[in-house]
Amino acid sequence: MFFNPEDFNDTIGDASAHDINLATAMRIGREMEPEMMPDEVCFIAIEAEDIGTVNEGMTPRLVEAKPSAVRAVLHQIEEFRARSGKD
């Protein structure tokens, strides 16, 4: 799954520093220090199968999805390098 910061606009709201989500943190960063914030942010995610169970291992579905996510990250790095002219 691929997301852009704008995909999270509906979640932006007032919050305490102890209860802030990613979209709100990015908005605050852009308002406070726009020159420090990247022009583009790419999120690569794996959908959680069960958010109620916590353990130290990965579920079989996560193990299965991990290589695809790694490939997506590496692809995005290459895309960034190609656009920025960096090797």
C-alpha cells in the first residue's frame, strides 16, 4: 500500500504532544520549519491483520508481505535518487 501525506488530511486535528498522529506532526513541522520539511514523503505500509494481539514475532502473513514491502522501499529509494540526480 502506498500513501501520501494528503491521504491523512482527515486525521489532522488539535492534540496534546502525547497524543499526536503523523499527519498532525507533519503539518506542525511544515508550519514551524517549512525549509526543514521534505517536499515529498512516501509511506509504504503493510495492513495489520490483528491489532489486538501483541507478541515478539511476525505473523505468517507479515512474513509473506515483508519481501514485497522491502522491494517497494528499495524502488522508492531508486526513484528518489533518479529524480535528485544522486547515485
